[in-house]
Amino acid sequence: MALLLGAGVFIHFKEGVPESLPDHLAVMSETVADWTPDQLRCGDLDGESSPCEIGAHKASVEFVVWGDSHAQATFEALEQAAHHSDTKGLFLSRGACPPLPGFQPEGGGFVLGCPAFNEYAMQTINRLQPRSVILIARWVAYRYPHSQKTSAATAEDAMLALVHTLQESGIRVAIMDEVPYSAYCIPSTFGTGI
């Protein structure tokens, strides 16, 4: 019995036994949390640091990506797409800060400085007047927060107002939906099934 208890404690503190994974799955598990230097540099702006330019080296910015950490996760793909299509973009992201000016869940819940960052993003967009703005966030966290009592209509109203404001300025708006939300940790669940 003590041997089983000892083995269980060992596996728990090691967070599993990755040595038991086949090589191709072990490689995938090691890269899950990897962020490139550009993702780190561009992924948590404070409104005072310079936003990151992505894509082609041109004079004018054609699109702006604005979002939370889910935007940061798309950085590499958007960077490559912008280079491939010979367009220049600006990347504005801040973790736990949805691109919804004026939206604040009851009881807080955002990273410090989120309202100021969103104001900075709007000023930047108004100054540059890009053709398009791409909004990316973990929308479910703001519509159905786990720990705050927040009106879903508040987030929806903020999004509708933002889209209306941008479109009135002649800016096209794209909203990237998130991947399906899971109530449990998929890698852990997958790992326990091996």
C-alpha cells in the first residue's frame, strides 16, 4: 500500500509521466506553451510601449489586430499571412483585456490598465485609419465569466458600439471567434487516457 501511495505522490508532483508518451506526442506536449520572442514582445502592451508592426515593410498600416491573449496566440499565423499577402498590420494585444472599450464586468476582473489600453488602441486606430480591424478575444470569458456576476448584454452592447463606431469611420471589422470552450483540461484528460 505504501508503494502505491509513494508512486501516486511521485506522479502527482511530476505532473504525470511524460516519458510514457510516444515521441511524437512528447514533442507536441513540450511545445504547447512555447511563445516566440515576438509573441512575448508584442503580446502584452501597456499603452506606453510601441505596438508591433507585422507583415510587409510598407509605409501605411492596412489592418490592426486588437485583442487579449487569444490574439497573442494567433500572432505567428497573422504575421505569416500578412507577409504572404504583402500587407502591413499593427498588432495590439494585452492579456485579460478584451477589445471592448467601456466594458467592465461587475467586481473588476481585468488586468490593471485595461481601460487605458483600450483607449490607446482606439486612438491608434483613429489616427491610422486602417482598412480593417480584426478583433480577437476569449469572448466566453467576458460574456460568461466564472467568478463575476456580469451582464452578457453589457459585453454585447460594447461590441456593437465598437463595431458601429469603426464602420462609421469606413473601417471594416472582422471578429475572430474562439475555439470551442471546454470545461475540462483537454491535455490532462488526453494524457490520462494513454
